[in-house]
Amino acid sequence: MSVNEEICYTVIVLKIAILGGSFNPVHKGHIFLAETVIETLGYGLVVLVPAYISPFKQGVPEDRDALKRQAEERLSLLLAAVEGKRRLTVDDCEFAREGVSYTIDTIGDIVERYRPDGKPGLIIGDDLARDFPRWRRARDIAGCCDLIVANRTGDGAEIPFVHTRLGNVVMPVSSSMVREKMAKGEDWRDWVPEGVAPPEPGISGDVSGDLSRNILRRIEREVRGMLPLGRFLHSRNVALMACTLAARFGLDEDDAFLAGIAHDMAKGLSTPLGHGEMAAEMLRDSFGVTNSEVLEAVRWHTEGKVGMGDLAKIVYIADKIEPRRKTVDPRLRELGKTAPLDALFTEVVRGTHDYLERKGVVISENARRLLQHLETKTLQKAEIGHEKKNARG
Ligand SMILES: [Fe+2]
Ligand SMILES: [Fe+2]
């Protein structure tokens, strides 16, 4: 059983570490490394960031289309590799920037959007440590991150900045080894995470762990197959953030993950129903999900409605403020870490309305009523508070 399955999600994920690389392709060593950082150094989340063009690698295709295709293949395998692993996330910010990917830019971007507590950790292999002082703005990187030096070659290369040595076991695998095995037609499946090379039909894979987690993995896999990469990244972020909020507010994290991963699965389908309503129907009819709270959360994630349950509220919130969304008021992300559920929900609904109005989008009747209802409640609360104060005075 992996570390991700062992952890009970009762802590709030705020301490994050970043693991960048080419991931060409991702292999078991990458995942093992990220999980070791979680297990031994207490990070809540490791963000895997595939480079668009690594400053360290040669042989980058010059053809822009080929470059994009190759990048998307690496990203797609990485998403398969983190299947079922809620402490690992994938961020494609270096793809969005295009060009050569510099770590200093990525750190700033990740900190801005994930808003971790304290400095993020930056995991680098000792094979890169020797050259680290020559990285772009190495001193700034060392200042804004906690450097974590992991064993890759085991040659113990030192780095002239404050850092933590991970002291991890080195797995005898590398991306070039996997590529070589693929090219020679040799068996490479043992060296990549199970999501990347699912067991062939008839061969039983790792089915340890509880049944509901295995079903969730299967649904995650199916949704991954249905959605474009960007949409799936968003859905996975919503699922992870919904889990974090569920932990904060004492709700079931598996339900939160399920609603989050499935909420947009009907996006892009041509249907007379809204995509939330359609997704809820698919979840019930094709996946056999009967939990009414999950179906409600999926159904109402876009517009919301008066009387939504707490699970629906957290999926609505996660959908609007997950880290891949670029135009989110940073204040809402901060509130996501501290505010009570109803206050947070009200602020996110308000922020969504403001955003839609600015964009000139017509706001639905349900959404309008919801905001009105929340504003009235806020006003009543303020009046009661005022009366109590006066009575005391
Ligand atoms: Fe949606
Ligand atoms: Fe969404």
C-alpha cells in the first residue's frame, strides 16, 4: 500500500513541495521520491511540474507542433501516474508559458496560486545539485524555497546553500532507461506507475486497499479518458481541493473527491441539459452512483441554488477557486484556508457573480436567487450581532 492510501485526510494541505522535471516518461522513481518527501518531511502535497523545454536537456524538437505533442504526451502519462494519489498533483504552468522553463518563474507562479503556508519545498536530485549555483537566479530560488536534495546518483554532490538532505533510497530506474527498453521492445511496464501501464486484461493488478478507493480510481481513469487534458487537470484540482475542504469541514473526503473528479465530465457533450445536470445523470446511470449529496454537488456546481448541502457548497467553491484558475481573487483563496463554510461560500458566490457580470454573462435565475438569499442571511446576521451588542451595552 502506498503512502497516499495510508494517510487519513484529516489535515489541511497547506505545506507543499515542488518536483520539476522532464518526466519523459514519468517512472516509479519519480513517484517514490515525491511520496518519500511527503512521508519523511511532512509535506501535504507535492506538485509535479513537467518542463515545457528543460534548460538542461538537449534534443528538443524544433518543430513547434512536435514540441507541443511531445509535451502533451508527457503530461498525459504524468496524469495517469498520479491516479488515485491525492497527495500528488500535476501543474502545467510551464506549458502555458511555453519557451524554456525556468524554476524561479515556476515557484512564483505556484506560490501565487496555491498559497502554501511557509516556503514551498523544492526537490532537486543530487545529479543537478552540482550545477545548481548556475541556475537562473539560484540565490533567489534558495531564498524563497526550502531546498530538498534527493539522492539520484548517490554521489553526494554538495550544494552551497542551506538545504535538507532527503536521504532516500535510490530506485534503479531512469527515464532514459525506460525509453531504451521501449525502443528495444523490452518489458518496461514494471518501471512505470500502474496508472501509466494498467494491467493487461486477464492479469490482476494491485487491487489491495479498500473497494471504494478502487472504484474511485476507476472513475478517475474513465473521466481522464473522456476529457481534454486541460479540463481533466481542472477536474482533478477541484477533486483535491474539495477533499481538503471536506477535511476542514468534517465531510466525507471520498464523496468530495468523487463529486470533484466527475463534475465536468459532460462538458463539451451536446446535450439539452446543463453540463452539471448531464454529469449527474451519467454518474447515476453509467457509474451506479446513488449518493444524493454527490449527485446534488455535481448537478449544481455551476449556478448553485438555495438550500444546497455542505458537500455541494464545497464543490461549488473548489470549482471556482482551484489553483489552475488564473483569474481568481487571491483573497478568496486565503479565505479558503480559514473562513467558516457559509462565509466562504457567500464570498465565492459573490465573487462569481461579479466576475460574470464583468464578462457580460447572463446570470441564471437560480444563481440570482442564491446570491439574494445569502445577502439577506448576511444582513440578518449582522443585525442580530448589532442588537446583541446594544443589549450588552
Ligand atoms: Fe462546470
Ligand atoms: Fe469545473
